[in-house]
Amino acid sequence: YKIHERLKCWIPTVLEPSIVTISFQGKMKETCLLGTFSLSKPGQVTCNAFVHSSNVQSNWLETQKYSPEVLFFVQTKVASLCNDLNKSALASLSEINSAVQTLDWRLRRLEMVAKELSNLQARSETVLEREDDSKFVLTIDFTSRTESAKLRVCFDLQDSYPNSPMQVCLQPLIGNDSIDISALSRQVLRNARPGFGYITRTCDVVTAFLN
């Protein structure tokens, strides 16, 4: 049990020699999970994780409101995460610690990305669409202060976001001759590095460049 003392958002609900069930108290209802690890046979531990928000402690939940697009993004990513875990098999119960820590990190990262997307929606007109099972595309249109230039930027949101470089597509809509795409691309690469807030930093670079 002391393995999980550092993970305050995880609450063990079943602790038996051959089965461990842990409830994850997320910051969003969509990230509240119940994970069960069962010793099905010697040398093999099966995993089963699913969304479970019926017993969520309200004091854990954030009050921030999320758009349907962001909620769909989170639900899709959580379903994929659960599917990955359910396909995995651990060699022993001792590996539960690392599995829980990895799941905790991925869920926390997802919650932070959801907050970033929500904040971007509050300040810009955005479109968030699912392109395939593992990728979403976020599209934002930027207009210069004088309205002489307009640029559409598409961000590929892979599962690895924000911890690895992402593909960014820059498409001039108005004032093609006044927007130096090559120069802007260099500024984005130089000033917007991977890490939490990656898209936000890129947006700041684009806005400053247009103005």
C-alpha cells in the first residue's frame, strides 16, 4: 500500500493477494478511472481500466467549464489510454506501481492539455477536429492588427503532445505577399519549444510576427 502513498489522487479500493483495484480521482469527470489489476495466472497480471465517475469526490473536480469539442477530445484520449492498458499484461503484481505512475502521468498531462485548449478557445476562434484514432487537428485563424494579413495555422495533436515536436501548417489567407512564411517558421522553431503550453507559445509567436 505504501507504494501509492505519493499518489494522493489514487485511492485503493481493493487490496488482496491476487487483485488490486484503484480509483483515480481526476480533475475532470472524464478522467476519473477505476483500474483493476488481477493475477490471472502465475507470471501474468491482467489490467482493466474504465471511466468511473459515480463516486467522484466533488472537491477534487475543477470548476472550469469545457466545450463539447474539448470534452470529446478528452473522452477519446481516455478511451484510447484505457484500451492500451487493457491490452497490456504485467509480469507480476510488483509492476503495478510503475503502471499506475505511468497512467497517472498520462491522465495529468491530458488534463493540462484540455485546460490549454479551453484557454485557447476563450481567446481565439478555434476548430478542434478528430483526424484519425490517434490525432486531432486544432485550427486557428490569426488576423493582423491592421487586418491586412490573415493566417490559418493547423496544429497536429498527436498522443505525444506536448512532449515532442508537432507538425504546424501555416496557410496565408489574406496578404500572401506580406507574410514571410519561411521567416515565421524559423521563429516558431526558435521560440516555441515542446513542453506544456507548446501551442500557446506558438500562437504568441504567430501573433507577434503578424503585428
